[in-house]
Amino acid sequence: MNAGVIAVQGDVSEHADAVRRAAASHGVEVDVIEIREAGVVPDCDVLLMPGGESTTISRLLSEEGIDEEIRAHVAADKPLLATCAGLIVASSDANDERVATLDVLDVSVDRNAFGRQADSFEAPLSVTGLDDPFPAVFIRAPVIDEVGEGVEVLAEWDGDPVAVKQGSVVATSFHPELTADSRVHDLAFFRQAHAATPVDADAEVDA
Ligand code: GLN
């Protein structure tokens, strides 16, 4: 399996490690490819768009022409996991004209909503599809204000959606790559109809 991590800016290596751990738990071999230019996304089975700074990420994606390739990846029903700034970039509306959103996820977001309350915090989060709470790390996290009809809310914090799924796209306000727990990556890539590689859903998963 080829896993592409959008690497124009943000926390790339942590996502690479998390997808490797999730794949290993299914006995799937994974090549992680860091994406900084156009022409690579079409070779990827799954994509990750990390946290970082959404205005910078969106600007570089469009300058490099990677934006269109990500749209085509999602249009082809291939999995994308977008976290924090990645969620903002994937959204249909960031409520900020400095972010050119990709519009591959029908949600509108408030970029720094959690950041205004507390810069960073960790909370145990109930996530649909996971048996035990997930240790969710929030860093200047966006709040999802509105979700479109086809969007399933997988987790809420303080009454707001913080993990969502639409078709082959899973997105979180928090940073699942910053803990040793790779269950969100597992959920995004191996536990849905859009999984790149069919796996036994009952397989043992190392958290
Ligand atoms: N709020 C940041 C932004 O707008 C995202 C923060 C993060 O990814 N940790 O880009």
C-alpha cells in the first residue's frame, strides 16, 4: 500500500509512524511517501493531510498544483485522513478568506475556536467505531460549526463535532498522530468500505 503524507508543512513524520503502526497491525506492507510536489498523489492508495498551519498548507497545495490531485483522489473514493489544519484545508468553508479550502468535506469550521479557550489540552474521547476512549490531543484546534447532510459525526467534544466522516474522508479537530494510539488511522484506512486493502475487521489491533 502506498500512503502519501502531504508534507508541504506540518507534522509529517508522526503521521508516517502512525500509518506504519496501523498497517503493521494488519500485516499490510506500507510505503510512506512524503508529498511536496504534483505528480505523486495519483500513485497513492491513501492520503494523510497533517496539522500545521492551514493558510500555509492551502497556499502551497495550490501553488504546487497538488490541490486538484487531492480532489481527484477523493472523487475516486480513495481514503483521506485530515487532521487539525488538514481538516480546515479539506473543509468546504474555513470562514477565513486566507484559506483556499479543497471542499472535499462538507463541513464549515472555525479555525482557532478551541485555541481561544486553551492553547492545548488532552481529553479522552468516545469515537464511533472504537471500543475505548481515544486520547485526543487538541492544539489550537478548529471547531466544526456545521456539517452537511452526508457527513457522519464520529465524536463530539463540548457539544461540537471533532471527528467526522464523509465517504472516504475521515477528519479530526485533534491530532491522532501525536499519541502511540493508531486506532484513528486504523479507522480511516482499514475499517471502512473504502479501505485500500481489504482486511479482517476482527483482526487484533495494537493501540
Ligand atoms: N488552527 C490552526 C490553523 O488554522 C491549526 C492548528 C493545528 O493544526 N494544530 O491552521
